Amino acid sequence: MPVHPNDLIVLRPEGLYCPAGDFHIDPWRPVAHAVITHGHGDHARVGMGEYHCTTRCLPILRWRLGEQRYHAHEYGQVFELGRARVSLHSAGHVLGSAQVRVEVDGEVWVASGDYKRQHDPTCAPFEVVPCDTFITEATFGLPVYRWPDTREVAREISQWRGACAAQGEAAVLYCYALGKAQRVLAELIPFEDQPALLHGAVAAGVEVYRQAGIAMLDTRLVADEEKGADFAGQLVIAPPSAAGSPWLRRFKRAQQGFASGWMRLRGNRRRRNYDRGFVVSDHADWPDLFRTVRDTGARRVIATHGNTDAIIRALQEQGIAAEAFRTDYGGEE
């Protein structure tokens, strides 16, 4: 991308860097000062000298990274790093997720981190932050990615569990352990009257959310069930890494589903041999990426990780200056 000598945020080998404040945003290599948007492993890593995050994100970072030198800030609270005035604003991605607003000499840049515009009962809604330059994720930056109402998807998950019960099968649903599993459990409250069973790797994150006061469906641990227990008709939530693992052997008969934005494409479900795919994403879809750019009023947009080529081309066709940062972030965790 073109080099602009006065840019507030630039790309360095360690990650996104603010020269005026001498800090990095979600760096992927060790640095002295890190501002963290949220707790997913591709954005929050060990080895930093100090970490700035939101107050709601702090318990998640402690769970993920252990004890470090943390500085927690409320949403909207301004703090100074060097010559930069920095504040964190809700991204609507997962609990405690934030956009990073950076102001230097009256110019404002916003780095979105990961974000979504859909309603999510487990985290604060996305806040539109006006800016001159907007650094946006583009994980699902293709026109095919358009999300259904998550409440209706939760109804479908409940109906699937009921169909499995009628066939004497367990319903094993794979969800990412931070954000997705908790959102599904929250959305299921109106449709389920029995607890869900959790894989141990999911249970730790669910407990962090419960301690934060997030309402979710009651849960039990699979590991606490009696040996030889019949799991027919039970909804079991597990991380994607459990698929194909020996852990699945305890379920005599089971269907397997996956909750992810990637399930918008049927080919992804078939390739992974899932019985069901449920479209639930913690990222913005194609229409909301454009809505967000318009809402910020940004004159310039920099797209990161994902399908950046498509969104850059589409933004340029609308007369918006658009470029890309080639970053080390993943898609959904």
C-alpha cells in the first residue's frame, strides 16, 4: 500500500504501530506497549511488556494469557500514550471487545479490531466512532456473506436437538470457545428447558462470562456425567478441535453440527463432514461492512485480514480511498 509519512497507524513487522504513541495494536510479536482489542488468540498474545484493554476484557485476558502487566479502561475513557489520545469503544464482537480510537493533533483514526453489527445478548453493541481513517476487518468481505437473524438460528439448533432426540442421538455442536459458544447458549434460553453439556475447553470461557453476569442456558460438564451415560437428545457444545478426536467416542450415536459464518457456504459444511451447519458469526457481514464505513464518515479506509481485495475494489468504485494492511490475524478463531 502507499506510504503516507504522517499516518497515525502504520504497519510494522510486529503489527499495527502508532508512532506518536509508541504502542502497537494487537501485535503478533513481542513489543513494549500493546493495546488489545479482544481476547481471541490471533489478537492477544503473550510476551508484551504491558497490555491496555477494556475492563470487561480483563478477565478474558487473565484466563487466556495469565497474569501480565495490565491496564484496564472503561469504554470511552481517554488515556494518553505519548502524544496520542487513545480511547476504547465497543466493537460488538465478543465480551469486552473494542475498537481503538487514536487522536493526534485533531486527526482521528479508528482501528476496528473484529466487530459485528448484529444484536448479541452477551456483549455491548457496536458503537459508531466518527473518524478520518477507518481500519476495518474484512473477514467476510464477499457479497455472499449475509447473516440471518441469530434468534431464528437458535430456534433451528433447538429443533435439531429435538430431531436428534427422536432418533436416539446426541447433538454435538461445534462452537469457538470464546464468544460463539456463549452467544449460542444465551440465544437458546427461550427455546430450551434442559441444560447443555460442555466440553471442558468450552466450560472455562462460559464460566468467565457467567462471572461477568451474562445470562446463558444452564450447563453441565460432559466429564461429570456417569461412565456409560446415554447422551441421546442432549445438546453438547464442543470446540472445533474436538471433531474427529477420541473424546467423541463417549457418544454412542451422535450428529455433528458447526455454528460459524463459514457455514453460509454449503460446500464448507460438506467438506468438513458436518451433518448440519448453522450460520452464526461474530463478524460483520458484507452489507454491514459497508454500512459501518458510511456511518464513520471516514475519508479513507484500510482493510485488514480476510477478503480485502473485494471490499477495496467495491469501496473504490464508490469513490472512497481504500487500501489494505497485510496482517497476521486469522478469521474466526
